[in-house]
Amino acid sequence: MSLSRRDLVGASGLALLSAAAVSGRVQAQSIPEAPTTTTNTMQPPLYPKSGPDYQPVVTLNGWTLPWRQNGDWKEFHLVAEPVEREMAPGMIARLWGYNGQSPGPTIEAVEGDKVRIFVTNRLPEHTTIHWHGQLLPCGMDGVGGLNQPHIKPGQTFVYEYQLMKSGTFMYHPHADEMVQMAMGMMGFFVVHPRDPKLHRVDRDFVFLLASYDIDPGNYVPKVAEMTAFNMWTWNSRVFPGIDPLVIAKGDRVRVRVGNLTMTNHPIHMHGYDFEVTCTDGGWVRPEARWPEVTIDIPVGAMRAYEFDAIYPGDWAIHCHKSHHTMNAMGHDIRTFIGVNKRQFSQQMKRLVPEYMAMGSAGMADMGEMEMPLPDNTLPMMTGFSQFGAVEMGGMFSVVKVREGLASGDYKDPGHYQNPPGTVAWEWKGPKPATTRPPVPKTAAKPGEAMKVVKPSGHGGHK
């Protein structure tokens, strides 16, 4: 769904009434347009055309919301509305979001800026927006009923406050929160330091963690789910639909990760160690930063880390909870490892000729096989690269460090061309001697039940 210029003009009278009810200000003489997009790929960073200089962020599979300068105020317009989000090619989710997308566009501004944010509600129920982590007047904090009236369908409210500190923040509803956040209503809010030299990096990536439970063949998440999620997403995308983090060799890089799921996520990046430089509470002092290769992102929190991109290559980045790097995973799957299903398969094929037994030697064969799927779902493991199946899904992407990239070049450079002699290879020489001990005669044969030996009573046991 998108919002046209005519819609905006028609809603402006209501918007001004709501603005007066919330803030009492009269400076907002007209409502700014609300840009919208349904693009699923990362958009170029939005460089500032006036005011303090800063290195803008890039949002994986997302974009930055343009603003309008109105006197001393930077004005933004968010539209809460139903959206469609392609999680990866082959699967569409019907979510709620902002300005045509879930998550909503990233808001960027500078420490000390006065911001005026118009919020139009095109949902079927009331909403609000909470500015997670911001220091602001109580009446702008966005908890419906406590800090403000709810924004009813068709209404536009205005939030006004001055940005008191730089850092990384989020926005999300505080009205029917279980439903609205489960439906994808969230976004990033990045505040850059007033001093353009402070905490400066060459590339700055942001993405939000969210989880959904969408049954195969369905489009709408189960909003009452608490634990059994089957789609673990970065910016409501799953591998192989998540953009790579494209970086020029030698760049200083920051990665900002926010977590609005119901569990923590240990985000692990291969090939590098890094230092944690920012949390929701603010910047970590240089002497207090700590080195990591995995950073745990708590629920409702943000962590940012930085590293120098000195090692070229294609480096995996992913959540280290193994089930979070799989798609459309059921939770009632039996384990068949070591089970001989040959006879069973022959019998099943008489009834279902296309039947294929899987899982006897693990689940890796699912990464390479292209089997028919139910409508609107994805394989549990998928994705291919230059050496074959990647066998991943969910919260997984690739950090692509390359020499010679221009500062504003974020295009996927393709597969990394490894220098000769630097790829693991198969040994073709003599096979190693067998070191496995012989099988005890008392061991059960394949398919035979193990015998239970009762204690002999020695050692004081009876």
C-alpha cells in the first residue's frame, strides 16, 4: 500500500487538528509528503545536503527516510499501514509496517536537531510510536493511554522533541504491542554526533532482528506465538534474501544490530575480531571497549561493533543459534539419523511414487535437493555459492571485503576469487591408517535392541 499526494492533501486538515491536540504548536503549516517504497534491496545512503556532515548509514534490504527542513525543525512523515514483504524469492509475508515496508525506513538525524515526526495511521486499529532509547518529554514517549491518546485509524499525530544525544535507537508501537510488533512494526533511528569527526567510520550498516511464525501456504504471522517461530529475519528478510555487507578493503566499518524478537541472538562474524563500541545507552568509552568475535544481542536492545576491513574475502555473518539459520522449520520433526528406511521407502513409493526418504544421514541433503514445496514457503536450508549448497537460511548473510571499491559502492561484487593455494582441498594421497578400536562382541548389531545389564551389587549397591 502506498500514500499518494492527493491522500496527503486530503488528510492535512485532520493532521493539523491532531497536531494541535498533542503539542499545541502552530509552526507546522502543512504536512510533508510520506515517501514510500516496496523495494527489497538496500538503497544507497542518504547523504546530508545541509547542516553538519556525517557518514550516513545503509540499511540491509532497506532505506533512509527523507526529511523536510522547516525552519529549525527536521520534519519526517511515517505512515503505519499494511504492507507486503518478500522474505526471500518465493515467499511473501503480509505484515504491518511503515511507508510500504517492514521494517520501516531508517530515520537519520544529528545530535541537537529538533525533529518533528508526523505519524499517519492507516491500520485497522489504533496505534502509537515509542522512540526506544531517546531522551525526550514524557508526553512524546508514545505509550498509548499513559503518555498520549491513541492514534485512531485515519488520524495523524505529531511528535516533537530535540535529540539530546547521539547513538542508535529504535522505534515501534506501544499500543496493542503483542500484535503490532509481531506483525513487523519497527524501525531504526540513528542519531549522528554533532562533531562529524567523532566516531567516524567509512561504512555503517544497520539491521533489525525480528521473528515470525508463518505456516507454509499462509501469509500472515501467528501473532500469539511466543516460542515456536519458524522465520528468523534480518529486516524481515531471510537468507538467501538478505543483502551482503559490501566493504572496501581498508575501510573502518560499523555494524549496528537491534533485537525486537523474543529471545537473544549471538551474532557471530567470521574472519575478524571486532570491538563493541555502542549500546542503547550510548557510546562505549575507548578504554572500556572489549574484543569479540560473537556479540550477544539481548531482547529489546541494540549493540554496535567496529572493525578494520583488512582481510579480503567472503566471510559469513549469522546468528549462532543453529535453528535461527534455517527457514520454515517445523518443531515436530523426528530424528532418523542411523535408521535404515530402505524397506519403508519401497512400500511408501507404491502409494506415493514421488516419495523420497531423507534424514537418515543428517539433513544436509535438503540443501541441494530442489523438491516441490507448499505454496508461499521456503526450504529449511537453501542458498548456493561457488562451491555448492550453503545449507543456511534465516539469520545469515555474507561480509564481502574487496580491494578497489569506491567509497559509495555497495553493489554485490560476486564470489570472492581466492588466491591460488588458499582453498581447502581434498587429499588424494594414501589414506590414513584406521585407528578405530574393534567393535566389542557384546555390542548390538545394527537393527538389534541393546541388552540392559543389571548392576551386580558390588560397591554397596543392591
